[in-house]
Amino acid sequence: MMKHYVRLACFVGGALFGSVGVKLLASKDAKNAYTHITAAGLRMKDSVMETVTSVQENAADILAAAKDINEARAAKDAEAQVDGQEA
């Protein structure tokens, strides 16, 4: 029988705690805090996107330079083969 009273007390306590929590979350101050947090998140997103764009541009530059190096090396090897066959 005591077990039922404990469960009932837990349920009532949870209901009261939930009601107070909903009131706190719906308050004007809480909404103001949510707004500021969301604004900060958007600013952070913009900053991250700028960084990602910069990294992508640098990666593209590195890739282009690597391709140029490989093309020059292949041309040099091909020229060396032609010179070796002529000799």
C-alpha cells in the first residue's frame, strides 16, 4: 500500500515540477534569452561558413598547383624518354 502512495507522490511532484517548468520556459525573460541564443548561433554559423569557404578556396589552389607539378613532371619524363630513344 505504501508503494502506491510513493508512486502517487512522485506523479504529483512531477506534475507540479512540470507546470512550474512550463511557466518558466514561457516567460518573457526566457523568450528573450532564447532570442539572444538563437542570434548568437546564427552569427556563429556565418563565421563558420566564412572559414569553410576560405578552406575550400585554399584546397582548390593546392589542388591546382599539384596538378601543375604533375603535368610538368610528366612532360619532363616524356622529354627524357624521347631524348633517351634518340641517343
